[in-house]
Amino acid sequence: MKIMSILTVDHYLVTHASKAGDVQWNFEKFLVDRHGQVVGRYSSQVTPSDGELIKAIDQALAAKAH
């Protein structure tokens, strides 16, 4: 898998994702589904090539759009 771009976290995402706790570091990652819902949250120590993250992205992409 090749990462083509990096998305910035906007105010909406930070506001809604923070319900699971404060953002600990600016490199914390959030996986957002097609509906804008946070479906995964990963620490700054998880790299973009981490197997767990890639699996979660693949699952989110495979989910049917409603």
C-alpha cells in the first residue's frame, strides 16, 4: 500500500474524536468512515505502514456505502 497524501484534521473531527479522550499528540491518527464517523483512533507511535492500521483502512474501504 502506498500512502498518496496526508489529510489534515479539521475542527469537526477533533471535536467529535475527542469524545474518546483528549488528543495526546498532533500525530495521532483518526480513521473516518464514508459518513464522517470516527471508526478508529491510533497513537502517534503507529506508523502509516502499520499492519493494524492498514487492515482497518482496508475494512473501512470494503464497507458498503449506505
